Amino acid sequence: MRLSRGLPFLTATLLAGALSWPTPVAATAVGEQHCARQEGVRVPGAAYQQSACLPDLTTSGLAGTPYTDMADQAGLTARGTRTPTGVPGIQIDGYFPDSSRFNATHGWRHDAQFVIRLPDRWNGGLVVTGAPGTRRQYATDTAISDQVLALGYAYAATDKGNNGSDFYRDGKRPGDAVAEWNARTTQLTRAARKAVAQRYGQAPRRTYMTGISNGGYLTRWQLENHPELYDGGVDWEGALWTADGPNLLTSLPTAVARILGSARDEDLYAIGFARGSEFLWPYHEQAYWGVTQKIYRAEFDPAYDPGCPGPSAGTTPEQILAPCASDAAYDYASRPASVHRAVARVALTGRIARPLITLHGDLDALLPKAADSDVYTRMVDASGRGPLHRYFTIAGGTHVDGLYDTYPDRLRPILPCYRSAFDTLVAWVERGTRPPADRTVGRPASGDVLNSCALSTRTAPTAGR
């Protein structure tokens, strides 16, 4: 789902122009093996690709260059988060054939863009992700790419084939745009596995799927529908889509109604918003609830109110983020069967076929866990796949870690717990080390909350099992 960063970020994004490409470093800059076989790596199916041999593939080395986009990462991580540096290797940027033109990165104005990073020192693994929200392929460079590259993994990310607040305009029928997200992730995974084999002379020994928010949804969907491509995944607050609800269209109308004064706090509690998260609601009223309801209703139910959003979600940041009054009265349960069929095309089932670890903050005020990961956990159990799943609620966690900078006394970043969860998944898959049981991970009273998280720290059982 959309991860809006508010007016300052949105304005910067809308006004940002393309950067020029710097000259890549020579292949001898770091050593004889630096960027070996660079010219022989071709991404299968790509309509265009451009590769560079770089001395550092992490954001520390790439910030300020066109090899990453720090603005598109804004708000996802907290200031003060330590990130690795000094990972030389090859970066491949490009795009697959596509008819839509939302992504202007590199001045290409072409969707289905991807980035693949191949470190010189490879551990035999590959990590794949898709952009959270309506962001693009560099969105999780700080949150995910830096760490996995430092561990020796190759890394691949996709823009999901359409992006931005008007993503719903892609496709011919309701649900097409979101369905493309899944197809593009599968496409990139297959292509990246072959590119890895060309670079290192052998296919990945392990492939992991992971992501934040919409990327978490992609992780769930891939492990349900294409387990042959992956060995496991970590789902960080994935969006839940089910044909009969709950989904974003069953929770957000009430949130929008509260913005417009026609719903009470008790109404939000009734649909899963956590007591204690109220201090986060004013921010979400300005930056999340209105635009998210608007664009996803337009994706799955465009006939509901043609005037909202109409041909576009808006042209100014204020227009894009504003709620539509008619959406406050939206009743998903009473909408035509065609709307439910559109959601069913992309719905989750819980039938994962590879190990999955789910993380969700108990103060998430966009995707409240009671209407999301609690429900998904029950779906996994009902499908008989419970032994393949672990669920950790992060006390004090919310949808984006950047809000920790505003409320350090009330929140904790989820990223350190995500890193622990990834290590836990690898141990589970590769060494057979069973992870801790489902639990709530308590907010520590002291210590480095920005950079450490012990998943074994327990305060209460996690709901759902």
C-alpha cells in the first residue's frame, strides 16, 4: 500500500529531475576479481540494461548518484540507523518490456524498471524484493539492500511495473495494476537467478523473498504461488487482500470518515486500530488515509464514484493526499460481485509452501495488525501451513520507522527486528534451527533500540495462534 512521506517529500518527488550517470570505476580499482564477467551478464527478457562496476554498492557509496534514490527511501528508516558500507561489485539497471510510463527514473519514463546488484564476494544466495507503497526500485536500498549485500547476497528489486499515486490507471480492467506487481516480481526473480549464474558461474544456492508493506504482500503471494523459486521469506507488515475482507477497502473508509468528522475513535477501534495508537492518527490523516483509500478504491472499484479520483489522483500534493468525501461512505460488502472478483484475482490464501516470518508493529496506524497479520496468521493455520510460519509482533512498532524520529519515547524501529528475523530465517532454512514461537517482542527500556532487537524477548503471546 502507499507509504506516503507527507507534503515535503511528495513535493520533492514530483519536482525531482533525472540525474546524469557518473563514469563507472575501472575494473582494476579494487582487485583482479572486481566485477569479473561484467560484460557477459545479460538479464533475460530485459528490453534495456545498463551495468556499472562500482567500488561500493551500498547507499553510503551510492548516495548522490543515479545508482540509488535517497528521496524515494525517505521515512522508511530512522535517523541514526547503522548501515554497512564498502561492498564492491556490479550494478545492473534496466527495464522489461512494458506499455506504461509512470517511472521517470534515469529519464527513461518506462515502467518495469529493476536493479540487480552482484557483490564481488558472493555467499551463494539471492534476495529479491518489490517496492513498498507506490515507490520505485531503490526504495529499500537502506532498509534491505545494504545489509544483505554486506552479508554476501546478490540483490534484486523491481518497481512492480507501475508506481506513483496514479498507478491504478495501468491495465485494462480492475485489479490489473496490482496483478502486475506479482507478475513482475516473478519475472525479476527468474531473470535475476539467471543473471547471478552468468556472473558467478553457478545458480543461487538459496533465494529469499522479502519486503515491506506492499513488498510484504508480494512476499506472501510469491511463497503461496511460486514456492519453486524461493527457499523462504520475511514479510514486514504486508498488506492483506482477501476477496470478502478484511482488506484496505474494509478498514480505510472508517479512517476517512474520521477525517471528515463522521466517525468516532470507537469506530476505528472496532475495525482493528489499536488503543494507544491515537497519537499517530493526525499524521496519518494528513499523509496516508485519504490518498490510500482513494487510489485503491479506484484500482478495484472505479465505477463507485467516477468523479473521485476521476482520471487522476490529483496534480498537487494537497490534491493527491486529500480524502474523497464519497469514500467515507464506501461499503465494500455491498459492492457488486465484480468488485470482489477483482480483489479475488490478487487475494492471499495463507497456503504458503516455504518458511515465512511475519513482523508487524502493534501501533501500525495504516495496516492495523488486528485486521491484517493477525488475520493472515489464522489463514495460514487454517490452510494447515502453520509449521512453516512464525509471527512476531513488535511492541512500539508502526508502519514506517521514520516516525521513530518524532516519537522516540513511544516507538521503536522495526528494522533491527527485521534484520534479526532475516538471520533467523536463514538459520531455519539452512541449518534447521527452529525459530522462537510466535510472540510479542517487547520494547526495551534501555540499550541501542535503533540497531538491535532480540526476537526472543517476550512480553506476551502473539494473537492469531
